[in-house]
Amino acid sequence: MSEPRDTALPGCDGAACVSLGTDRQVCSCISHDRPPSTKPWSDVPVRFIVRKSDTDLATWEVLVPPYMLSVKNFRVMKADLDSDGNPEFVVEVWVSVSNGMAISYSSLFVVDGRNPATVSPAIPVEDFGILGTLSRSLGGSQCRILETRWCYGSDPVRGPGLYLVGRWLGYRSGLVEIDASRPTVCRRYLRSFEKERNSAVAKAQRMRWFADARTSTGTCPDLPCR
């Protein structure tokens, strides 16, 4: 999909839109009107709108810290998540980044391909686009979301430490749920993984970390899943 482009929208001090084709858009909207009691470091609401021509089909808000505030701080991806021939649009909104490892925190929202007025609840993800991804099995038509997050836990083989945990999510009728047919994948964050991740981040390349031989599989509530 294209990058967000600056746009003028009624009621917005700043706005940017991504075209979905057929007169539809996903837009972000920032208003500088805030209550006088609001502290300067408080999170700021950014409104997102699915539009067709000049009609708003769906709206939702995302709170972001001031240092992440930008009308272009989102992207849109296209994928058929329910295998109905009408691709969904996955909106990723970047909401924070950590010190140290510089983990990227995002929220995903799925706009239904058949009914764009239907938008899923927020899906919190970490390092999406590099470690988390949209994936389709070889020869399959349905895409899944690999939801990733970092957590401390233990694995019977790898032992205690920091792990990247990935869960496969499916989509149906506006709801995103864990795909019970696919196992949870976990990989301990050792020096070799750190080098691979740093290289992928520097090159903005997606990592197939879950295909590594050192990745273990299981089902929650294994410790790395908690």
C-alpha cells in the first residue's frame, strides 16, 4: 500500500490518508484542542477514520505519547485474512518505542474487506514488521497474523531468560482469535538472535525467526507464553 499523504479533513488540524481503492481511504486525524487541565506529557488521542468519498464508515481512537505524535505514524497492509476473496486492510499504528532494545510497540486494526464499516478491536504487537508479520502457508489462500511480544520465561531446553513469543491469529467476521491449529513459537534472545535482529532492524527486513532450528513450539500456558 502507499504511504500516508497529507490531507485536509473537516475538524482536523492535521490529517493524512492512505487510499484503499474504489473511493475508500483510511485517514488519521489530529486535533490540537485539549482540555486546559491536560498535562503536556499526557498521551494524545489520534482519530482514525475509514472513509468512502466524503462519508465516514468507521472511526476509532488510539492514544499515543507526544513524542510519537504524527499524522503519518501508521501504515496499511492488504491481506485476505478470512479467505473470502475480499482482502482485509490491516492498519498498524506505532504507539511507542522502548529504551535499551528499542522494541517497537504497535496496535493493529483489521478493516473488513467485505464490510469496511467493521473494524476489529486493537491487537497489541511488538516489533511487528520485523519479527511479527502477515503470513500465508505455501499454496494457501488465507493469511494469518503472527503476533509477537517479548517476555521473560523458561523453556525446558533453553532455560530461563528473555524470549520472543509468537502466536498465530486468524480472522473471521470482525474478530481476531488465536489459531488453535498452529502452535505458539518461542525463541530465546541469545547473542546470535540479537545480531540477527539488529541486522534486520538496520535493513528494515523481515525475519523468519520462527523457522530457525532453535525455535521451540508449544501451547499456552507454557512459561514463555505467560
